[in-house]
Amino acid sequence: MLASKTLKSLLLAGSLLSYSLSAEPLADLLKSATFFTEGTGEEFMSEYKGLGFRWNSAAKASARSLDRDLVVDGNKVGETIVFFKEGKPSLIQISIYNRGDDKLLTGSSGLEKFNSTLTDWAAILDEVTGVEKVRRGRDNKSAVKADGVIWSLPDRAYLLEYSSTGRSGDFEGQFIRLRVAPVVQQSFLEEKMAEEKTTAAKASLPDNVVREDGDVYISGIPMVDQGGKGYCAVATAARVFNYYGVQVTMHELAQLAGADPNQGTNSTLMLEQIGKLAGRFKTRVKEHDALEYSDMTDLSEDYNRAAKKMDKRLVPESDNYNHWGNFDRFDPEVLKAARLRSGGDLAKFEREVYRSIDAGIPLLWGVTVGIFEEPKWISQSRGGHMRLIIGYNADDRTIMFSDSWGAGHERKVLGMDEAFCMTHGLHSIQPIK
């Protein structure tokens, strides 16, 4: 974490540096005294669409931009998300640095750059607010115990949060972000941070289930767009936490799970780590189904038996071969014949989907994409992926699922048989009470 000497310089930065914000749209937005009290989401999109903001989902609960013109005092920033509640702006979240989108800051030089960035932004916020900053310190209730500094105005407050690991030679910068929110009655710390730790009651979740024309699905699951990063697992988990009222970000979960933005997340490790912190958010991780390696060897044998009957190419079965790789080789027709042979496992999968969705609990669904044709396909080739099962239609025997790929991917449909055949694992994060 940040050295005490650096923290002292951070808290004194406003008296040492002088900033004059240029005419930059994002900077003007940060300074606006009326943004949270006047205007609507539609008006925001009309005014700021030129900065690349696009709705994250059809619900229009948040708008996201990665535009190159997102600049404050000449400093380029990254992912910027504006959240809306009942059509009104409720939070601005700006990624100043995160290890998923930016060059990883490591070692002593990385520490120096990380601290320099914090100092520069402290000075900018001193200039924007004109008030004294207060060190919030480490938030021990957050997923990664991020540190923070707060600037409070009568109508709005600014929270600069940051997290890192190591001290010098083993230093790694995790993220620096800015959150701006209105102050209603309580302080920013009490209002926003306490709100973020509120977990939905399990008994209230069925109220989120919509039933129409045979479709049964969970409404109100926030979208998190992973962008081009291999963050499907942490983005999916973040969406579930957000749905329960815990505003953890995919960047925090990526730090927790050691996710590589280029290689993706080890979903098993992620679920283990989430299991460790689940109690902090009054939740638990439940395993509904998971393929073990022994299951994969059996599946490879079943697959080859079916392939011989259908005169199709076989997959490797030798003991010195990693059978997990066969998911990238499976023919869809043969795979269905092999996995649906007994029917028992499919029936269990189907029951778990119905039971969880009826309870208002989305399912973290580990799959191999690219085996079966899907709606709204993107350029991802065949490979491992995590997404959410959010609904079903028992009459049509279909599931409804959602990917962390932004607008247009909120609710899609796939046959129950195909969904089961491409499955590696099925888990859920559930409120304890």
C-alpha cells in the first residue's frame, strides 16, 4: 500500500501545486454544481454522446465510454461510467488507472508513477472543489480494502480510491479511480459506502422474477462490460454482487482473483477467493454442478463411442493428454449424442436452472463457446467463458443468458440441450439471509 510519506505528500498536494482546468467536457462535468440535480439520463446522452458514451444496457441504468477525448486537465483517463437512478444521474466513476486496461505498474518505478498519479489527481481535485481533503483510510469492508481520500461539498462529494500490492521491488499497482456522487443527507462515506454494503434479502429476490408468455427471467441485473479484457469471470461475478446491492467492481475482483487481462481468469480460483470474502457481503458461493477431470475422461470415451457410430473424427483419449482440451475439438452433433445419452445429468441441470431462477438467483455459467450457434455472436473464437443464466422457458425448453459484453447482450436465448452440453460448471452467489 501507499507509503506514509507519500500519503502525507498526497494530503498536502493542493498547497504545493496549482492547476487550471482547461475547457474540457469531462472536467466541466466534474465541476458541475447542477449535474446531479438537473437534467435526465437522456439529456446527458444527448450532450455527451460525442465523448463516446453508450448505454450499458437497455435498462439505461448506466452509460460507459472509453473515448480518447476523456481528458481532465490534459490527463487522459480510462473507462468512465455514469450511473443513473430513476432517470437521474447518481454516480460518476472514472478509472484513472487499472491493471486490466493500462500498462502494469510494477517495481520501484511503478510505485513512483503510481504515487505521482495520486498526487497529481489530489491537486486537480483540490482545484475543482476548493475544500480540504480528508483521508478516509482503508475501507476494510470492500473486496480489496482500498484506501481513499474524500473531498466533500454541500451538494456532492469526491472519493479518490486506490489499491496496490507490495512495497517496492514487488510493488504492483491495481487501480486508481474517482467516484463523484451527490450528498443527500449523510456524508459521502455514510451515504454511498454504506449503501454499497447493503445486501438484498434472499426472501425479496423472487420479486425480481418476471413471467410473461412462458418466459421466466430475472430483471434488474446490472450490466458490466468487460471490454476486450479476459475478465468474463470477474465481470460476471461483479454483476451478481451489484444485483444484490454490493457495488464491487470487476477490477477489485480481478485483483482478488489474480486475473490476467490477456489470459482471462481462473474461474476456480475466483470462486475460491469469492468464497473467502462472501461472508463479508453476507453471501455464500454454492456449487450446483461442476465437471471434474475424471468426468472429462469419461466424456471423451463416451464421445468417441458416439463418433464411431456417426463416422466422425475421434478425440484424443490417452492418459498423457489433457482431456480438457477436447472441448475445443468436440463436434456439436456428436457431443449432444454423448452427453444426452443417459438424460439424468441433463434433468438435474434443468431442475437447477428452474429452481434458481424462480428464486431470483442468477447462475454463474461456465461454458465453452463456439460449439453451438448462438444469437448475437461476437468475434470470440471457441474457448472457455463465463456468463449468467438469468431465465428459462419451460414450454420451449430454452434458457435465457447474458454476457458481460454491454448493450445487446442482456438477454439471449439458447436451447436447454445445447446449454447443458457446453457446460463446465454451474455456481451461484447467494445472500445468506
